[in-house]
Amino acid sequence: MEELTEHINITEGYTAESVPIVNGLDREQRRGFLQFVTGTPRLPSGGLASLNPKLRVVKSSSTENCLPSAATCNNQLMLPPYPSKDTMKEKLLYAITEGQESFGYI
């Protein structure tokens, strides 16, 4: 958790206080978060400090009814402006869980 807060770049409409990204997530959920945002469930050797580009969180222009999205090539999480931290966590967990099979076989 400390490493994440040290190496995450929260910009464009959010602050570290407004985006409690992984607070309260268990190990599997954190692994899912990493997979969702970076495309891999494991960190490179050297941890988050070695991610290139750095993990980044930005406010998307989507409405609060939309799910978060990610650009794995940029290690970027785009979060809509949710009305509460509980809603943010609920939507993020849903996207993490259901988004794992996005490129699955048809």
C-alpha cells in the first residue's frame, strides 16, 4: 500500500485524498486491479517504481453511471466523477472482476 501511494501519479481532476484506489482491497482484488490497469497481475522486478510509464489515475469525462476504464499500454486508470468513495469502489471492483475476460476467446 505504501509503495502504491508513493509511485502512483494521480492527476487531472483527482488527488490522493479523493481517490482511495486500493484502500480496503484484499490481495486478490489488488491483483485484479493491477491486471486491469497494467495488463499483468504481477509487478516487474523493482516493483511499482519500475513501471514505465508510471501508474496514473485521471478523471474521465464519462458520467457517474459508467464504469472505470483503463489504458494498459499507458498504465492509466480513467475514473468517472463518482458521487462517493463507496460508489467508486463498487464500480471499480465490478470493472476489475468483469473486465478480466475482455479479450477472451469467442
